[in-house]
Amino acid sequence: MTERPLLIYDGDCGFCTRSVRAATRLPVRMRVLPWQEADLAELGTNEERARAEVLWVATSGRISGGAAAVADLLKACRVPWPLLGRLMSAPLVRGLADRAYRWVADNRYRLPGATPACQLPPEQRPRTDRGGRSR
């Protein structure tokens, strides 16, 4: 359990870091942490999952990933964002949201804000601090 929801992302990915910066401007109280700095086992998840998708850890400890994590983030915001989050969770839209998320995740190195590190296999990516600077 956490006192505030937690958004976990890939801190080595420039596109992911920029996307999370945009998410921090949403009207929601949350913590944001790169998976590289998180105690994933304590949170109830693992590195394999954190490498594959953004994670939302609710205050209850429930973890969602990928498009469902984005939907849960939006549902935790003030109006009008929860409407979009519920729409993304609706059965007819959920499959499309999942496919769109997977396409973005698989092609993030081609998208605006990507860095050359996004193209490298995860084990070869340079470690970065939360500001996106190489360590």
C-alpha cells in the first residue's frame, strides 16, 4: 500500500521520460519514479514487467500496466480526465487501447522525444538520472 498512487516508468527512455513529464501536469496527486530506482519486489512486481510497460500502483497496492495503467492514471485525475480513463477501460475500447499502447511502446525510439538509448537493447542502455541526463 502507498499513501499516493505511484507511476513507474523507464527512466532510461527519453520518450518515456518526456511522456511522464506531461503526465505530471495532469490534475492528480501521485508519485513518479523510474523503475531503475524503485524497489519493484516490495511493490509486488518485477523488472521484466517494468521494462515492458508503464506501471500504475494504486494506493491499495493493485498494479496495472500498459494502457490499463494510463486509464487508471486518468481515472485518478480531476474532471474531465476520468471520463477518458473510463472510456479506455470499456470493453469495446480496451483492446484498441492495448494495441495502440503496444505499438507506441514497440516504436518509442521512432517517436518525438526519443533518444538513441531507446534503440538499444535494455541491457545496453546507459543509466540516466530522473532529469534524463546520463550518469
